[in-house]
Amino acid sequence: MNEKHTKIDASGQSLGRLATQIAVVLRGKHLPEYEPHKDAGCTVHVENAEQVKFTGKKLRDKIYYRHSGYPGGLKQRTLQEMINKKGYSEVIKKAVWHMLPSNKLRDRMIKRLTVKN
């Protein structure tokens, strides 16, 4: 595995565009030796996570869903509630998580992501 490190400054960037940059580096798509079936990406350190920009009414209207598995077990939180409860790092990690491929490599890739406020 590559032992390369990448630092990304999140200040002033919108959440989705930041998450795509992070996902590309975690997958290793920026490297010339990229292969989709191999985990050859870099370690990503995100700084200034609390300065991420949210456009429009996303703080109020964006909803995160989760389900307990039981009938009536659907829980939901708005983006503002998620930030208050879990912090900006969890919001960035969730955005990147859904941009990575849903296979066995995703767990390994997301472990190389560190987010600092």
C-alpha cells in the first residue's frame, strides 16, 4: 500500500465538492497506477472542517435517515442536528462514505480518512 499523505483544507469549500476530492484521493484515482480492484489510495487529513460551506437551506432541509430494523424504527436527523450531536467530521465522513464503492474496499479506504475541526 502507498504511504502517501494528502492534506486538504476544507475552509470555504462546499460539502459535496470537498467529498469528491477526498474520495478520489482515497481510491487512488489521482495516481497513474490506479486499478479499480486494488486499494492503492493515500491517507487523507482534512483540516478546518468547521469552515465547510453549506449552500441553500441544507442545514434545515437535508435529512439523514437510519433504521433500527424494527417496525417503526426509522429515525431521522437534519444536518444541523447532526452537526450539533456528532460534529462536522461525521458529516464529512458520511458524504465521503457514500461516494466510495460499496464493496470490501470501502471499509479500508474510510479508515485512512482523518478529519480535524
